[in-house]
Amino acid sequence: MPPPQKIGFIGQAVTDAMVRGLRTESAAVPQVMMSQRSADVSAKLAADFLRLLR
């Protein structure tokens, strides 16, 4: 079964942990898009991962 095209997370700590886990494995997901709802978390993640879109 192919992975879902879009997934979402509730909570800043969960979002941070999941995105870091998904992006640490280079083949896990090619791209991550964050909403502006958690702008501080997405800014920190974007600084760490170049292919993260905000």
C-alpha cells in the first residue's frame, strides 16, 4: 500500500518530532509543507531542513 499523500499532526511538539523523523530518513518523504498556524515551529524546521516548504 502506498503511503498517504497528505498527513497532519496536532500539537507543536508532535509536529516537530514527526517532521524531524520523516526528514531524517532521506527516502521517507520527498517534501514537507507546514501551515503558518505553527509559524515558530515551521521556521525552526525550515532552518534545519532545506526542502521544507512553509
